Amino acid sequence: MDHTREARLVETFVTLTDSLVDDYDVVELLQILVDRAVELFDAAAGAIHLADRDGTLRVVASTSERSSFFGLLQLNAGEGPCIAAVTSGHLVTVETADELHTYWPRFAEAANESGYIGVHAIPLRLRDTIVGSLNLFRETEGALNGADARAAQALADVATISLLQQRTIENATLATAQLQRALDGRVAIEQAKGYLARAAGVDMDTAFGMIRQYARSRQRRLGDVAAAVAREEVPLDEVVATASPDTDDA
């Protein structure tokens, strides 16, 4: 790992650790995790699956519309490496398209035209508790080397601690509420992206970058801003003027 990449990895750990406070933006935390993981571990795209209060996996963060759709394909097929990582609690790596067809034929058939060949699925876990998975999608064949696999799991573990930081029984309900808030926030984000894309004449990924940058500039929760945008409570020209496509997580 070169020095620049190593410094970026350390910076990511610091960013995730800084979230270990009583009140933080869960959606933004997960978005940072998937964005940085894609950057650090040579992936083309990524998505995070999180279990809701009923145990159903849902896509809660992604690096693009394409990767979000790829994540949904697994959930719709009811099989795939991302689901396997959640059920097993272990890293699941698929190095080739043939391997994907061998183990998950229904998903492989649905994903045939996605353009992704390899998948690295890292469980979001804390001891025996597994809340979801961090999923990295590759357009070329190959596996995570040992050092990268350990680093990716460590990032996922820190994020999971942030999600499940409430350690007493009396706070268990709050921890569950934090997970649900992330899932609910994703719904608001999808609605806001659609509205802004249509109104501003931009694509969905650009719309998300605008909403995210606007939230940061106002120091507001991403989900709260998205909900306000979807309800047309935020002037469109204000979002467009203040925010730009988000290309830097620093």
C-alpha cells in the first residue's frame, strides 16, 4: 500500500471514529464508508445493504445509480455474495463471472448485463451481530489481497460499532432506531434525487451530489435536507447555486 493510499486509509478510520458520538448522521456515515472503500480497494462501484427492523435487507448507500441497481438485483433474486456475507458473517469474494454463475445462477443471470465481473462483500458485524454488508463491485477479475481484505473488514467493523454503539439494554431501542433512521433517510434521498433531477435537468447521480453538498454547507443531516427538497421546502435555485456534484469526501 503506497503512502498516499495509506494516509487516506488512516484518514478514513479517523472520520469513522469521529462518528462515535450520541447524535450523528447515519446516512452520511455509510455514504462516506462506501465512497472511501471503493476508492481505497480498487473497485468500480459499491453499495451498502442494511437490515431493517424486520430483518429484510435494503440498499441504504451506493456510489451510483448503477451500483444501487446492482445491489437491488441480489435482493430481488434472493441470492448473491452480498446476501451470503450477511448470512455467514464472513468476507465473500467472487473473482470471475463464471464463479458468480456457479454459486448464484439466478443472480448471475439477472446481473449478466451489469458490466460487473467481481464482487467483494464484507459483513457489517460486531461479534455475533450482523447488520448488513459493504459491497464492492469490480469490472475486472481479481480478489482482495490479504492486507486489503483485513483493512476493508476493519473499516466495516468501525462503522458497525458506530451503528450499534448503544451498549446497554435500555439503549437497545435507540440503536434500532438509528438503523431504521438510515433506511428511512434513504427513501427521502431517492425521492429528492428524482425531484431535483427532473426540476434541474440533471442526472440522478449529479442530483445526489448537489443534495449532499448542500447539506454539508448548511451542516444539516443529509436525510433531513433530502426530505425538505422532496417537499419543495428548499428553493431549487438555492440548492443548485450552493451545491455542486460531490467529488471529494474530505
